[in-house]
Amino acid sequence: MAVRLSEKDKTALEQMFVDAKGRGFKPANMRSAVISRALKAGWLRKADGDFFVHRERGSHVVFTDIGKANLLKRMADRHAMDVDDAHHLVRTGNYHMVATAVRSRCDAEADAGVQTGF
């Protein structure tokens, strides 16, 4: 049986994804309900510390390709932007600037300036 993630789970995973800059991370509690559901759903996988140059075994989680794609698509749809742009903002740590990076479609008309001649 496939595990389906709720919107609350997806929101929490999205925040983890942004905080980890799209990479893996060491969770505070590996037994967290969100992490265990994401592991069962295939959005996360466990990674040894060797993957992160640490020597701890099974202490880190990494976002799978499916998890990354789903989170980036969700983020891009919500902010009306391209998936590659959302991924770039996450990887560079500038996702907090998404409000200034994307302009509302309603604001486009207000920006039309009047050209004056001398």
C-alpha cells in the first residue's frame, strides 16, 4: 500500500527542503512522523554519514529525485514560476526572496510608464 502525504506533511517537507538547500540533512529526531511517512512514500531515503563526510551511520536523510521533483513542482505552482527558477532559489539559499522574484500578474499593468519627449 502506497503512503499518501497530507498537505501538512508536504508543507513540513517543503520547509525542510528549503532549510537544507535541496540537499540532505540530519533531522533532530529520526523517528519524526513526517520523516517516517516521507520515507515510506519514497520522498526521502536514509543516508550514511559517509555521504556527508560524517562518520555517523543512518543519521541523515536525503531527498530522492521523486521527492525533489514533487516539492519543486509544488513550490513553482504556488508562486507561478518555473521549476528551474525555484530550484535555483532553493540551492542558492535565496528562496526567502521568492516574493520579490515573482511579480503578480495584476502589477504588470501598473508598471507601464508614460514616455515623454523633450
